[in-house]
Amino acid sequence: MKRSTIIFSAAFALFINNSRAFATGGFDNSDTAKARNVIADPSGFTIASDPNININEKSIKAGLLYDADNKKIVWQKEMNQPLPIASLTKMMVALLAIEDIHAGKIKWDDVVHWTRESVWKVKGKNKTVYTQASYTVKDLFKAAMIASNNECAEALARYLEGNDLQAVLDRMNLRARELGMKNTWYGNPTGLPGASSKLDNYSTPSDLLLLALEMVKYSDILAVTGMGYADVSNGESVNVIRNHNHLTIDYSGDVDGMKTGYTKRAGFCLVATSKKCDHRLISIALGAKAPGVRNDIVADMINDYYTTIGEDRLTASCNAPVNNTYASKDDDEGGSGVIYQTKTVKTIHRVYKGETLTEIADKYDCSLADLVKWNHLQVATIAPGRKLIVYARVKATGDSLAQTQVADATPPVAKTAPVAKTVRPSISKEKYAVYIVQPGDTLTSIAQNYNGVTVRQIKAINRISKNHGLRVGARLRVPVNT
């Protein structure tokens, strides 16, 4: 036998032995299977696809989900495909602004002035009107990143380079190259469409991931992008703006960023960041057909992956105040050990001159989203003297509030909201508690306040045919036992 044949035979025998060892447990089957799914992408990221992520990927042109803690992409579609990015452009403007702030070049409270040029129709003729605009850097930042305001984004960008727009664009493209964003180009600081598709700002999901990873290093960016609502002042009045990234409202506290975008050619785009249970994920979706579709895809992929790794799914936000129990600060430090109850009280707050919604929310220990929801506020000026409805939580005292209110079959009407006991009661057909519906309540959330109570029971005893549309202030009977 020839020497080459012997070598080949030995190699083949070694392969057979290894295969047998693999089949008999000599190697870890699960690790080998995982290794087969791990790919080193040309973008420099490791791809380890999670088969449990089940989304309608046909509804977006490209995207990815990145596990920042484990430094791997767990789902992707066309992640290196350049596509128009619309207002995701503003992410780079925000990064440059925050870097300048940290470098001491500009400050949050710097006031930026510029002249607005508007065209009005007066008696059939066009008339150009000039007005002065004045915002702080902080308010420009919030308007650009939360409400995606193009004028404020450009004003902020110009301020970074002494009103030299070309210098800003050069800097944006240079910073992209420094971050390794090889397939990204900026032709304007807003994301507005160019004269043709070739002149649109573009990037790839993998490039946008590099940008997002740099941005999440700055807590002051996430402090803004995670806001569902925010106050913005123009020096004369204060407006309330709502985040275009509705996930920050739907999953307040779980989703803390980052930016939406839309043009006809770009479709609906989103870079979303979440940190549920301190586990950071970054999700990117480009070219969705509708904002709801985009949001659902992003939320679904995040939830699917959190389930895979054994973490909780994103939690729907409930901004309304709820009745609960809490221990006083003295108790935590070894005081009397008394557990106090709280109750919700509706009150009216009259806005005084110069007061903002944020200050009002802080005063009543509620969120800005609460005030907006309770008063059906839009993006409007908060005029001095305006009356706002506030549901404030106050400490309840007296024996009547020491336990859940329980009544017989025909009780008197409760005048105060019931307070849940520390130990929830069990079910009884003869007794029930009177629960007063608060803003944001659902039948499910109400049922969860009482052990063993189901939505079906609450619907049956109150003759409710639907599980939504509960009227705030309505009194519901909940079956309990004394």
C-alpha cells in the first residue's frame, strides 16, 4: 500500500473514532449544536440565532436583535443591507451633542437662538413672516429625540459647529467611520428625504447597532429617550410632547429608548433599547409597513428572547395610582413596625405662572404620563390658572382603613377607595368588597389584587359584558371572604 493511502486511511479512522465518540457522549451534543449556529459576521458581530424568536419578519426589510450582555446577535434579517433611515439620523446628532456636553464644549442650559421663516397667505398673496425662536440645548435635545422635531434637530446640529451645516455633516460622517459604520452616510441632520433616493441618508442595522452601543454608554441620553412624555419650553410657554416610540409608554421602565423614523421610502423604522431585569437588549427594525407593525415586531422579538434566557417579559405600564400598603421609613430602621395603608384622593391643582407638568408630577408623587392621561392633554401650552385633575395618594388612618372594606349583599355605597390588605382574602359567595375603578385599571389588574378572584367572577357579579372600557370612578363588587 502506498504511503499516501496509509495516511488517508489513518485520518479516516480518526474521523470515524471521533464520530463514534460524539455519538456515545464523548463530546457535548448541545455545545456542538450551539457551535453550529454561531457565526462570525463580516460586520464583526457574533451571530448566535435563537430559534425561539418567532416574528413576522416579512413585514420589515431588515433588522436585528442584540444581546448586549452576552455580546451576540440572536436574530437578524439583512443586517448589512444599506437602507434609508429617516429620523434615525437624529441619533448621531444626539451622540455628538452629548459628547460635546461631556467635553465641556456646550452645556445643557445653553440657550440657542435662531430666526424662523414662515410663509402666510394674506389676501391671496404669500407673505413671509420672521419670528425669533429660543430653546435651551436640553429642550432641543428632547424635542429632537422624543418628538422627532426636525427644526430643533437642525438647530441643535448647527449649534455644535457654529451654525456651519456642512461642518456638522462632515463631523457626523467622520464619527460614523470612527465607530466602524462603513455603510452609513448623512446628507442632512434630520433624516428628511433627499431630492432622489440616492441622496437619502442611509445605514444598515449592523451600523446602527454600533451607534446604539455607543449611545447607551451615556445615561443622560437614556434619561431622555426613555421618557414617554416631556416638557419643552420655548422661553415663553411650556409644551408637552409625546414620544414617537410608543414602547416607552407601553412598557415604561422596561424600554428606555431610542429613536423612531419614517419617510415614504424608508418606511417605519425603530431602534429600541430595553433593560428588563438589568439585561440590556437592542432591537432594530427598518422598513416596516406601519408603526403598529413595527412596534409589535420589536416587542415580540424582545419578549421571545427574554423568555429564552429565563427573564420576565416586558411589562405593560400602568401609570395610574393604585391602593397599596407600605411601611414607613421609620419601620425600615426598626421603628414601630406599623404598616400604613394608602388611599387615592381626587384633587384639583391650579397651575401657577412658570410651573411645569414635571414639577406638578413631583409634587403629587405621580408621573408625567399620569397627568397627561388624566387630563387628556395634547401638545399644548399649560396656561397659568388652568385646573388639572390629580389622583394623589395619601396615608390613610383610622380603624376603618385598617382592612379591606367588606360588605353584605346590599351594602351602603363606599365613599372612599378600598385598600387592599397585606394578606389578600380568599373567595366567598356571601361577601364582597367594593372597588372604585382608577385610571388605567383593567379587570385583570383588579382581579390580581385579590387571591383566587377571576375576571369571569367580577364580570358576572357586576354584569359586565366586555373586559375593557371601565369608567373611572365606577364601583365594582369583588367577591371576598372576611
